[in-house]
Amino acid sequence: MDRRKAISTEKKTLSDLKQSCGCDYPGCDYHPADRKNWMSGLNPDKIHVNKIVWPGTHDSATNKIGIPFISRPFARCQSLSIYHQLVRGTRVIDVRVQEDRKVCHGILVTYGIDVVINDVKKFLSETQSEIIILEIRTEFGHEDPPEFEKYLEEQLGEFLIHQDDHVFGKTIAELLPKRIICVWKPRKSPQPKAGGPLWSGGHLKDNWIDTDLPSTKFDSNLKHLSEQPPATSRNFFYRVENTVTPQADNPILCVKPVTARIHGFARLFIAKCFAQGCANRLQILSTDFIDEDFVDACAGFTYARIEGKA
């Protein structure tokens, strides 16, 4: 009962904050005409990498994980394939793998990494100026896939933007025809080296906390973001995850109803970043079950930045 009361109180806290503060910020009324090509629509010659607000997905490749209606509801964080997430406007993909190169979430397993790679390639073949951050990590409690760095280079080599701190200050046009910043985070294998085709784990950071309390997560996200350097002066990507996680001491353990507690407050979060003076630090904003409004919120903030309105 105490846990239920805490959750109810925190949901009301965010709802009241949204009602009192609103969700207005520079660019909030912008909606890309074509989400599949939203970066292209903002002009690749004007978009610097460190001014993009990247819409991302959390546990991106879990749309078919586990057994339908049995284990899937406890691990699925996205309902769309990687390809359809990219078409919707997602530009940061978060994938976890195990030793046999299959995608996993904890102990549950789904399709092989080749499905992810093929979806990414399909999307790139249909677009011209969209840049993707592809993060692949070995899941906690699992071993690194053998020769995985070599595999990624063989599969994606022609698209890979090499690890170079100067990339952050470049425009999309200056990076083309390369299209993917691939961050590989092994657990035991050596990290990718500077100058190579893959990026080391230190180039994509976050401060994830394990909670199902939406206001607690919201406030933690604001606190940790405010402690970061401005996006234009750092040589790493910083991610904020607009998600909460099911907890064992609460009767609701399925991902979708739990993460829904915070899902609708992404625009409020951006507005609060402006109110608290840390909007210039926001860079990657990720979510479960990504929708069009979430993409528009990020694209609109990016638009405001490149137009000098934010």
C-alpha cells in the first residue's frame, strides 16, 4: 500500500507541475514535415553534431523479445522494429547483446544482431542525410561476442564515422557520406581505439537510476544533466532516459504501464531544462515506446538551436 501511495503521489506531482508550468520552450511548436528525413529537413549544412537533440530509444531491439503474452510484457520496451523506429525519427539506438550475437534483455533473448544491422542498412539506403548513433553493449552478466568489433566493421564499414573528437563540432554535411557513430561497449574485451571506425564507451554517458517512481526519476535526470558541461564544449554524448523501471516490490511488473508513468512528460522535462538554465546541456533524450510527439519535441528543440532561438 505504501508503494502504491508513493507512485500515485509522484504521478500527481508531475501532472501538477505540467499544469502549473506548461510545456512551452523554443521550438516546441515545430513539427517536421517528414520524420523519416527530419535532419535533412533542417539543412545538413547548418546542423552541428553538438547542437542536435537526439531522440533515442531505450532497449531498442526488444519488440519481439521473449514469449508473447508470457515473458514479453516484462521485457519489451519498444513495439516497433529498429527500421520503423528510424522511420519514425529515432536517431539513437540502444542494443544489448550476448556471446552468440543475439540481442537480449537480462535473461530473455530475441533475434540476432544481424536483424538490427539489416534494418539500419535498409533505412540508410532510403535516406541521404540522416545520422544515427548506434550503441551496442554486452548485456550485464553475459560474455562479449567473439571478434565482434571485426564483425561490426565488416557489416557497417562504409557508413562508419571514425572516432574523432573533432566530429562533435562538425556539421552533418561535413560528415557525409558517413552516417553512423557506432559506440561499442564490451564488458571485458579492449575498448575501441581513437581514430578507429568504432567509438569507445566513454563517448556515450548517462546517469541511470533504477526506480519506478516518475518524479524521482524526473528530478534525478534534471540534477545529473545540470552537472554536465554544455553540449557544445564536451567531447562525449550525454543521454537522459525519460523512463522508469518495474520493481520487484510492486505488483505491476510489465514495462508498458510502468514506464507510462513518465512517458508523457518529455516536453515538460525540456521546458524545465530551460527554466533551470540547463537546456544547453541536453543532447540525447531517450524513451520507451517512442511516438511521433517525442520525436517532434526533440526535432523542435534542435530547430530552435540551429536558428539561434535557443
